[in-house]
Amino acid sequence: MPLYNFVVLLLFTILGLAMILLFISGGIRHRKNPGAPVRVLGKPSIHPFFFYSSKIAFGLVLMLFLLKALMPGIGWVRVPYEMSWAGAFVMLAAVFFFIRAFIDLGPALLVGLPDFPTELRTHGIYALTRNPIYLAVYFFCLAACLYFPEPSTIALSIYVIYFHHRIILAEEKFLEERFGEKWLAYCKKVHRYLF
């Protein structure tokens, strides 16, 4: 098995362990603040079909990525060594943004729009980009396309990126309504993505 496969598998392991630890720490925070809502899902920001199907499609992209790392010989396209390493390095950026965003977002982490009071997060990774979790999703899709450039991976990634961009636009409208001038000032300082 090539070294880049081990790197990708290691990154998937780190991502999985980090998610477990973050969910455990969220449960601990909830016990310290029992009035806080314990939910994972909020209100979809776009039509529910496209909202949830884009989340499912992202899961499928990750599964194809992991499958290729576990079974390097699968697929119709022979992937050059350099392209596989590029995918592994882009995945490293994705894992960093994903974990850092989850940590900085804290207990406000929710898939969808909250129906309870929240604070505008502008510190940590949120001082670099307004959408670090979605940026990580885009990086995962790019990494998957580099690492496993099959038609299914590419088509699913395009679907994910298109609808997650629409989710971002809807969420930004929600945030402007909720936080007003504070949100607009933040938008002037920090880009939607990186630039």
C-alpha cells in the first residue's frame, strides 16, 4: 500500500477521533449547562430536499474517498502518484479547518439554522473565513476528486459544492437578520471563503 494511502487513512482516523471527542465534550458542556438545547439538526436554510441530499452526497464523497484509500486498486482512472499526494495534502487542510471550526464554534454547532439565541463567532478560525466548516467541505471534495477522480466522485462533489454554496447564501441572510450591523461589520473584515 502506498504511503499516501496511510496518510489519508491516518487523517480519516484523526478526523473520526476528533469528532468523537468533540461530541463527548459537547455532552459534558451540556451537563454543566442543563438548560442548553441538545440538538444536532436545526431548520434547513434551503429547500429540505436539497439541504439533506447535499449532506448525504457529502457523506458519499467521504465514503468513496475512504474506500479508495482502503482499496487502492479500485476505479477506472489510473491516478498519478503526484495527484494522490495532492489529494492527501488538500485533505490535511480540510481536516484542520473542520476540527478548528468545530472547536471554535463550540456548543452553537448545529446542522441548519438555530431557533435559539446564539452568539456571532468571530474569533479563531472565524477571523480567517466566515465559513470554515463549508470551506472544509469544499476541501474534502477537492481532495476526493484529486485522489479518486471517478465520474461518481466528481458529480457528487459538484452537487455538494453547488448546494452548500446556496446554503451559505441563505445562512448569511439569516445571520444578517439576526445580528444586523455586527454581521455587516464582520463581513467587511472577513471574506466568505479565504479571499
